[in-house]
Amino acid sequence: MAMGAEARKNGQRPRWGVRIATGLSVLVLGASGVGHVMVNGLNADVNRVNPFQGLTDRPRDTGGVNFLVVGTDRRDKLSHEQREKYRLGGSACDCTDTLMLVHLSADHDRASVVSLPRDSYTKLPAHTDAGTGKRHAAVPAKLNSAYAHGGAHLTVSTVEAMTGIHIDHYLEVDFTSFMRTVDVLGGVPVCTDKSLQDSYSGLNLPAGTTNLDGGRALQYVRARHLGDGSDLSRMKRQQHFLASVVEKATDSGVLMNPVKLRKVASTVLQSVRADDGLGSDEMLELGRAMRRFTTSSSEFASVPVQNANYTVPKLGSTVKWDKRKAEKLFRMLREDRPLNPETSRETERAKGSGEQGQAGKAAPAEMVGVPPGSIQVQVENGTTRKGLARRVDEKLSSTGFATTGASNPAAENDVSRTTITYDPRWDRSARALAKALPGARLVEETGRGPVMRVTVGEKNHTVRRVRVAPPSAKPEPKPSGGAVNGEDQSSCA
């Protein structure tokens, strides 16, 4: 963008530090007459931290913008009742419970989120204790202990040394801010294929979709006694939840209501700590840039692991990265390339480049568990674009779905995101149809019967080919770094 380019030209860093927390809010404010007044107020709400002071021997600054998002285990602002209810007893270790690298592409069309295992084996760089002034040599440690030894400053330094990624900005969230953010959004829906119970965290979720408030959401992302009990499986749940947050924020009417929007933005910004590099003008600039941002523009990955139970004297069990694969992953970020080729294809489609992938090749068919021919579909046009529903109907029919062939106008003609309305009794069929319409929103309607209604919106109406997975089919390999597209991550897991 012009502003960011000018800042770099003058040797300044463009101030994108907390744009994930503020960008959606600014989207509406930037187009209003009171935008600058309200954004200035939001900017004043942010708690500041300087994690970059005195850092030396840093990685080279490359394309795009990178920031480190950390979740700490601080709970001092929670009431006794909240600690009891959500099993948050005991004292905090003053360490990072979650670490994520977020890369925003230079063209602002893609967000790549990479989870860093908290128990990753590393060496803390030589540093000076901020409290005592004592100088410490480099020492083997787990990644999450960097915060306890040297706060945000040492955490950034350690992550940069491990990844070779230049961190531009820092965002810190604790238990309290996490819960407040979820609550002010009205909760976040999470879908699971099976029920989840964890007596340690108190988590008790039924199979299907559940709207989680702040406390239950915290239990969901923190639970460590589900499945194999590893930190890696917990990271997958955290990514799944983050994708659901993005989906809720982009779909919610909050963004169109300035009063509710101000409340959401204010709550989020009062509850986080960020570096000093965020200004009102940049927040407004971000809002304008995010007008074309969609869930299909996001992708999620975890650092490739060689040994999830690497024992180190005095440290116990740690997570050892696969150096070769991890370097490939971080090199792609440094080169501002998508981690998942499908993300690139979906972004190009959103720009109107058509339905084919790179080199003119059609995207591979998605595997579904229900034969498309057994799924009845009625397509309606929720836009003012003539013939759009008919074209979607024809493409769904060509990939095997039993469409009615009658594309009627919907009740509203200003639908933004394509929706699939279905009876919960035909849940598997609805998910199969959603595979053919990546990014479409699923809406339950009890008693609707077997006919699905597709209301075509301005976005997410590209039809992807599908085919029935054979009974013995093995899962298809993930792209480099295990990256998945945001719209796939937000589906049932």
C-alpha cells in the first residue's frame, strides 16, 4: 500500500501491530464521517509494550508483515468464582501458554498463521535479566520459558533466532482478555465430530455445533487431556477456534452496527498488550485494505516436528522440530509465498481470475462421504447479478448434485456470503455440499426436509468439483508445513 511503502522508503516501520484486533472494526469506521474520532479513541485504549528495544543481530526484514501473538497464563484479573468454575486454580507460571506467528502478505490478500509448540526445545539467547540486571549466557530451555526469563523482549529474540523471521509487531493476550473478547462477540460457534470431555479443564462439549462463551472457549483451547493429550493436538484445536472467530467476526452484523462495533473494538483493545507501532491513520488504512479479505484468504499451519517427546536433562520432555521441513516453512514466509497452494487459488478466484488453478489446471476434486446425486439442491439468487444462480446451479449439477434446475430470486438481494440452509437430519449431506462451495456458511433449519437451499451471495459462490471417497481411501497428504485453508479449518473437527 502507498502508506506502507512510503514508510519503508523513509526508514520507518509501518504500524500494523494489532491489525487483526482492530482491522475488522476499522472496516466500517473508515468509511464513516466519524472514523478518525472513533479510531483515535480506540488507539488510546491499547496497552503498550516495547519488545524490540536493544535487540541486535536480527533477521533481515523481508516482504509482508510478521507479528508474534502470545497468550500468557495470567489470571490475576479473574474472580475466585471464575477460577473455580473454569478450573483455573493454582498459580500462573508467568509463561506463554500459546505462541503463533502471523504473516500478512505484502498485498494484504493473505494471512498465514503458524503455531509454535510451547514446549519446543531451544536455546534462549544470551540476555540481561530486566529485574536484577544480571547477565545470562545462552541456555537450553523450552520456548515458553522465554517469557518468564525475559518477558516480551526475550520471547521475540528467541522466536527470531529459531525461525529466521523478522518480527515486526507483538500482540499479547491473557486469560481475562481472551474471555472478554469471546463474550463481547456474543460467543463463538465450534463444531466437533464427537463429544469432548476433559475432567481437568472441565470441558464438556456434545458432538455438533456449540456456541461457546468466554469461559467455555478457554476450556476448549486449553484442554490438554483429549485424544493423545499432546500439545500438538491442542494447537490444532486452537487453530480451529481461531478460524471460527474469524468466521464469526466476518459474518456478524456487529461490523455494520457502529455502536456494537465500538463496544467490540474497545473491549478487545483494552484487553491486549501491543507494541508502540499502531497509529490512527494506519488503522484506517488497514480497514480499507481489508475490504477484500475473506476466510479463504487465511491459512493455518504448525511447525513440522521430528520428535514430540524429545527428552533433555533438567528439562524433561520437549518438542524437537524437523529442521529441514521447518526451514522450508519459514523460508516460504520470508519469501511472502502461500503455505497452501489452495489459498493462492482461492485468493485469485476472489479477485475474479476464474476457477482454474495455476498453469490453467483445474483444482483437484474434493472427497465427500455422501454421493452428490443423492443430495437435492435448490439454488436462489441473493444478489442483483442476473444469471448468477443459474450458473451456480449448472455447475453444481455438472459435478453431480441433484439440483432442481429452477434458479429463483431469494427473499433478499444484498446477500454478501453464500449460505447453505439445511435440515440437521441431513447434516452429512450439507457438509458434502459445503465442500463444493468453499467458504459458504451453513445454516440449520429444523423441519426443512431433504432439499438444501443455496442462497448465492456476492462471495463464496465458486463451485469446486467433488467425488465420493472410496471406503479404503487414505487421507490426502497436507501441503508443505501441514497448512490448511481457513475455510477448511473452520469446518467441523
